[in-house]
Amino acid sequence: MTQKLKTVLGLAAFALLIVVVALGYNALAGRTEPPQIAFPEEAAGPAEETGAVRQRAPDFAFVDRNGNGMRFSDITAGGKPVVLNFWASWCPSCRNETPGFERVYRDRGDEVKFVMLGLADGVRETVETGMRYIEDGGFTLPVYFDTLREGAIAYGIRFIPTTVLIDAEGYVITAMQGAVNEARLRSAIDAMLSPR
């Protein structure tokens, strides 16, 4: 076999590999399409007033800062409202909202559970880069990592930061996309804690 023929066959094999990978990716992407949670509107009142069907917060697996496996249901079982925040250290909007979340956590962390869920895909974000950001910033927020994308898929996350509010009974109240400023977060927590 001549060198020219070997080169042509090598290029053809490489092109075939690219086609197979692309077809496989598209087939798998179609099967793992995140479910769409029907989040209630922020302005809406309690589900019983608006006629909306309450939706239980989906459960999923993740790891803590030390790599220990956990389930979201372990955290929500305590009977307190939950602030679930999806973030990454490379995300400018996430970085902008973190200091406000830290202040609110220090003030209200005994009344509301905070779950700061870093989306660690292992490429753009890792547990190490996420923890470096948290430690360098002196943040004390409860930080966890979604290394298998289970949380992102369960909640249909397509944009970060996204903050999901969950009531004390484990039902989704609403979701807020984009950076949440401190005043808005405090107001949302006040609403979650007010008697209905």
C-alpha cells in the first residue's frame, strides 16, 4: 500500500468516526432531555389560592465538598424551607450574587436550609475549582457539587445562576433565573417563612 492510499484511508476512517460520534451524541441527547418543571409564577399566591398543582421537589444525588455522596431528600427531610442555588465559579452572575447569599445565609441559615449546588462537569468546572473559589472568597455557605448533572437534569436547568425555592413540606414554590440580589433573596425568604 502506498503512503498516499494509507493517508486517504486514515482520513476516511477519521471522518467516519466523527459521523458515528455525532450520531451517537444526538441520539443520547434526545433521550436525556431534561424534564420541564412547571414552576409557579413568582407573583402567584399559594397553590390552593391559584388552583395550581403543587409539585414535589425532585430528588437527586450529588457530592459534598469532600466527595461524599448525598441525596437532596436527605437535606429536605428536616422540615425547613430550602434555597437551592445552581452555580459555577466561572459564571460572572453567579460570582456577583454569592456575597449577598453569604450575608443572608449568616443571618437566616438557622431558619432556611441553603444548598449551593456547583455544576461541576469535570471540564469547565471541577470540585477543586469550585472549592477554590469558595475558600478564596471566605464563604461559609453549604456547598455541594452536581458532578453527574442529576440535579441540573431533574430541575431542567438551562441557565445559571438559577435559584429554586422549596417550602418546608418539600414542594417547589418558584424558580428565579439570573443573579438574585440580596434584597430579593431576603424578600423571598420572608415570604417562604410567613404563615399562610
